[in-house]
Amino acid sequence: MKKPNIILFITHDQGQFLGCYDTPQTPNSLHTPNLDKLAKDGIRFTNYFCTAPQCSPSRGSIQTSLYPHQNGLIGLVNRGWTLPPHNKTMPMYLKESGYTTHLLGLQHESVDVKTLGYDTVSKRMKDYKYDTKIMLNEYKKFFEAHQDDEKPFFANLGVIEIHRPFHIWSEPVDPKTVIVPPFLPESDKVREDLGLFYGIINPVDETIGKILEFLDNTGLRENNLFIYTTDHGSPFPRAKCTLYDPGIKTLLIMNCPNNIFFNGGKVFEQMISNIDLLPTLLEFIGAEIPENIEGKSFLPVLKDTNLPFRREIFTEKNYHDIYDPMRSVRTKEYKYIHNFEPNESLYQMPILIERSLSGQILKDKIKMNRKKEEFYDLKEDPLEYNNLAYNPAYNEVLLELRQKLFNWMKKTDDPLLKGKIKDERQKPPRKY
């Protein structure tokens, strides 16, 4: 039997904002019937984390199964950072297993798309033009052109949604219908901002419905692994660009109608990192998993849902709008964050978030010195508000997690252990 085609659909900044991800930490009233059905017929992961709460570093980890400080992509491509060409990427690995590889739309890993290893790349445009309305016809043409391929294909479908400024791509929903998540304050401006955010998620869901129709019409649906994910947390204060859960928890839905592991509506609560996606795909298609990556396949968990997986999740941040290095380790019960540079704000807000309606409400309220260490009891304090790093009652577990974090940094040869990370950006050509 022919190996399954693989489609990776990746959005910006969505966090876990989707109808089927309605939880106390990220409650929502979103209407996303197509993606909810994709999850109901497939599988869904509730504790899926990115390696970094920013676009390029997280996407680089998906591509290479390495942490940002290992693969070198520690800042944003549009600010001059790039994935060094010595890295092996997802399309390169899949090509070795007989796949043709294709990029349709946005990528944010390299200043020169040619270094990523795709066989074909759709016409390069400015990022804001890779919205679902523009790309929909490209998807239709692609599936029609490849419906009778002898070789399986891997298609990476990257869109600009759900990035700010929201109003460019869609109409808002009524602010009265949205639910304000507990990590944001209840206010009219925050509600209005969330209404804009909800408004941009709805057309993405409609696009997924149309893509599934294309797959049905071309006979590609049954033997196709469809993956829906995002790069990091939502574009709101205390989420994107922070190592709190709203910044690092993401969504992952996988659906393959003719494969028992990827259907049936199963929900997995094991902690998984996005560096684990690549080795899982490689094991799924019968390819060898390389030894020089950090991720591990979670396919065994799909075969036995009771199996444990990761005991710790490690995350990092280096450069965004500013140099703001931090590292964290998260277990099921606790989180430890180490801030390596002093900062006059409790957390950073990227410029688009600071200028947003939500940012205007909060930007002055967070202007106080950040502590070097943060430690949270996630069972008692899931919103991570009560810093226990200086509470003697937690010394033993704090010391344990502090040691785990620095052991990981040493094992992965983290350059931050040697001091400030050099700014080695280049001026990006318009090829990405």
C-alpha cells in the first residue's frame, strides 16, 4: 500500500483557541465546526507545547526536532535570523523516504526558502498575502494536480492567520459573545480585542472545511494524514513571548481516516513537545529516527493511550523585539522559569500586542522589575500568578527543577551558559 500523504496546516499565534479546546484556562465560545469534527474523527492533544513562544524559533524546532539554541534559529526571520543551512529539515527527511515535498504559502524558518529542501515552493509574496482566501485556490490546484501521484507527497500549508492586526483579514464577532480567559482582565477593550481575534479564527475553520472537500473530491482523503497545529500561544499580553502556559501551550489535531492510530476521537493528556512531531512522522512512515535530534516519537502513546511520555517540558526565549533570554522547565505539577537579564516589565509585550486594545489596558500595570527566578505550583495556581521561588516551603522542589533546567542546558550545549548570546543576524533578502 502506498504511504500516506501528509498535510501540515500551520497557523500563527493560535495557542489553544479552538472550539474543542474549551478549558478553564482557555475558555472560549468559538464556532469552529470543521476543526472540531476533524478532532472528533481524529485525535487531539491537550498538553502539546512549543519550544519557544515566538514564530520562527518554534517553527524551526518543528522542522528540525532541535531546540532553537541548538539549530541556531533564536529570533525572527523577518528581523534577520535564519535557520542555518547545515540543519536537516522535515522535507529533507521525508524526501529520503520517497516523498515529494511542497510548500504552499508562508514559512518563517529561513531568509532563503531554497535552503529548506522543498521540491516545489509556491510563488513568494509578502507575508500578509498568505491568507486563507488568497491561498484557497492554490490548495485546490495542488490537490487536483497531485491526485494521481505515484509517490506520496508532503505539503506544508502555511497561512498568515491568526496574526495581528486581525482586522486586515476578517470581520470581528460581537464582543458580547466572547469569553475572556482568566489570564486577561475583564474589560470592554479586552472583549473588543477578543472579538477581532475570534473573527479571524472563523474563516480559517471554513478553509479547513473546503480543503477537506477538495481531498474528498480528488480521492485523497482516506490515505492522508492531516495535521493541524500552530506555532505558539495567542497574541495577547501574558501569552505570546512569555513562558507562561498561555504562551507555550498549543493545539495539535491529527486525522487519518484509514489508520487506527489517528482516528476515533481519542484525546491525549500526556505532555508532548513540538520537537516530537518529526520523529513521530518518521516512525509512522517506517523511516529511521536519527540519533542527533532531541525529539522522540509519540507513536507508542497512540498505540497504548495509558503510556506516560515526557516528565518535563523545556522551553526558551532569546530574541524577539528585544533580547530577553529566559529558560523554563515544566512538570505536570510545577514550573520553574529562569530570567537571565534584568527587565523593567514583568513580561515582554511585542510591539503589536502593546499597541493592541488589550495591551493598552495592561502595559502600564506590568512596569515593575521582574524576578530572576519564578516558580509556580500549577495545581494550586494554574494561572501562574503566585511566584513561590522565594518561599522556603518549596525549596526542595525548587532546587530539583533548577538543577533539571541547568542539566538540560548543559546537555544541549546552550550558549546562554557562557553569557549573553551574540546577535548574529543578517539582513534578510526577500526570498522567504
